[in-house]
Amino acid sequence: MKLTEIYWHLRPDIIKIEKEIEQNIDAQHQVLQQASSHLLKAGGKRIRPVFVLLAAQFGDYNIEKVKHVAVPLELIHMASLVHDDVIDNAELRRGKKTIKSKWDNRTAMYTGDYMFAKAIEIATLSNRPDLHKYLSEAMVEMCIGEVEQIRDQYNWQQNLRIYFRRIKRKTALLISVSCQLGAIVADASPLHQLQLKKYGYYVGMAFQITDDILDFVGTEKELGKPAGSDLAQGNVTLPVLLAMEKNSELNERIITYLKMESRIPFDMKATIEDIKATGAIQEAKKVADKYIKKALLALEPLPELRAKAALQQIADYISERKF
């Protein structure tokens, strides 16, 4: 089953959210307008707005209220991608040129800042101080996560604790707050808000670990960027950490690459095959599956609604997704 088929019943509201995003990145400045539209047209799963819409089904669902949460969350995510591409010096995003590649680093940074500002502006329309509080806290944690990623780039002295903390801030928290705020804006019960928040966190952790796995097992066509891009850009992910523990020669080779100020020629294809040979991919998959199980357990106290079934199916999809 395709991801979009899981929440097909929400298609009219998802189209509405997409149009709202498009309208809200309509900047008066031509370059900002072009850069923002370029990213929007590159596509994406829009999974964060979907989580908002599904979580809101457990309360008093009203799309006119929910959109003031769903749109900001997607804009925050898009802004973080623009900034990420500058940090990683990435040329491609979803198979298309990044904003920093098509324009330059300054344009990319200001485009990301513009999207952050628009997100805050739209969120104020909800007139809910509690929403602003949780949203701002998530943004602060995301920024800390970005700084940590810069700090840890090409850092060979990493461990699992550093990795899990980084992906929590980088990915899991925004998905968690998407579920939480969807429930809050619909005035769902405190118990349901809490369980949906937990679900989002666990699914978010699994989502990022799976992304990190796919960076080694996917093709360039599937990924929209060369396989092994994370490692090439100095980002040490779970499969790499596990593989380095299992193979001393591979450990030494990767450390040598990470330590060099001017990057030595690196046979990424052979390194990917060596990482696979250690069994690190399967081990990382087991970690992601543990988070999926926790996510499904978090849903158990929720009523048997269509939205609950959709959240369960999304968790299963993340566990089994190929790219």
C-alpha cells in the first residue's frame, strides 16, 4: 500500500493545506518567492500535516482551526531542509537542485528564515498560547539539533547516545509535536494528547533511523541524491556506528576519511558494501522496529477510529518502506 492510500479519506483537507502553504510562501520579494516555490514544487510526503489532521480526529475536528497548526509545522520542516542543505553543502534534494545550489548560500539561509517567520505568523492565528509554547519549544530544540549536527560533522568520536539525541531533536520532536498539537487544537482529552505525542516521538525516531538505513541501501534515483551521501558529508549515522564497531579495518578507513582536512578519494561503493557485510543494516532495522512497536503500544488507549487505523498503518509503512 502506498502512503497516500492510507489517508486517502483526508485528501480534500490535504489539498487545502497544500494550497494554504502555497499562498503563505507568496513573498513580495521576487527571489524569495522563486526560491520558496522551487522547494515547494520539489514535493514531499507532507507527513507532518497529515499527522496533525489525523491527531485532530480524536477531538472536535475543524479544518479551519487545524490548518493554523498544520501549515506552520510543514513550513518549519521545509525551512529546516533549506538550512540543512547549506550545512551539508548538498546539491540535490528529492532529485532536484537545492536552493543553495540553484541560487547561493545567502539566498538559501534567508529563504529558510522567511519560512520560519511565516510559520510563526500563521500560528498566531490560532489564538492558543499553549500551541505557541509547544511550537516554539520544538523550534528551539530543532535549532539545537542543527548546531549539534554542525558540531558532530566529520566527528569520528561519536557514540550511540549522541546519535539518538541528535535525531530526536532533528526529526522526532517535530513529528511528535505535530501529533500533540493536532490533538490540542481539536480539544482532545489530555490522555489522548499525551498518547499521540508519544506515538509521534517513537514514529519519528523510527522514521529517521529508516532514512539513515535507506541512504545505504537505496539507489540514487530512489533517494534523489547519491547513495552514501550522509557519510560523504561527514554525518555519522546508526548503520555506520554499528558497522565501525564490528569491522576494525572499516573503522580505521572511515576515521581516516573523517579526520582529513581535505577529503581523500573515497570509494563509497566499496564502503557501502562493507557496511552491509557487517550486518549493521539489519541491526539498525531492529532498532527502528523497536520504536515502531512502542509507537503502536502508545495508540492502544485511543478509541477505535479510522484515524487510529491510519496511524497504525503509517507506523507499519515506515517500518517496511523501501525509499
